[in-house]
Amino acid sequence: LRTGRQCLKMTQEDGGTWFTHVDIPLYDRILMNPPFSGRGRRHLYVDHLNAAWDLLAPSGILVAILPKSIEFAETRRVAALRELIEETGYIV
């Protein structure tokens, strides 16, 4: 099992709160259909795609169904994601 970064996991037992480091696995393939928006948040897919990107192994493949707005939306978040996709892959 390859791991990327670590995160803190909180557990509560014996009346106390404990934090431990746990490894986050990296995946060779990720296939996803993220939510495009929700609860007043536009471009929610950006958050989901960035989270998936962090879990992708260096030579991994990420395939995602994205809205058409990825090609033309001009918010900083969407533009940064579009630039990342153009540098490392492509939009079909």
C-alpha cells in the first residue's frame, strides 16, 4: 500500500481526546462524478476534484465527469483547476 501524506485522526476514549497520525493511501485510478454545485455553492466540483487529485498516485489516472463551465468559467478556482488539467491531462 503506497501512502501519500498523513492526516490527524481524532479518537475519544477513556474520557480524553487523542490525535494520531494516519497515512492516506494513494490510488492508481480514480473515476468520479462529483456534484457540480450544492447548497448555494457554485463550482463544488472544484473541491472534489482537488481532493481526488491529492489522493492520486504520481503515475495515476483520474477521470471525472465535469460541467461544460470548466472550459469557460473565469473564477480563480475554476481557472486554476482548468490550468492544472491542461498542464497534466486534457478535457474531452
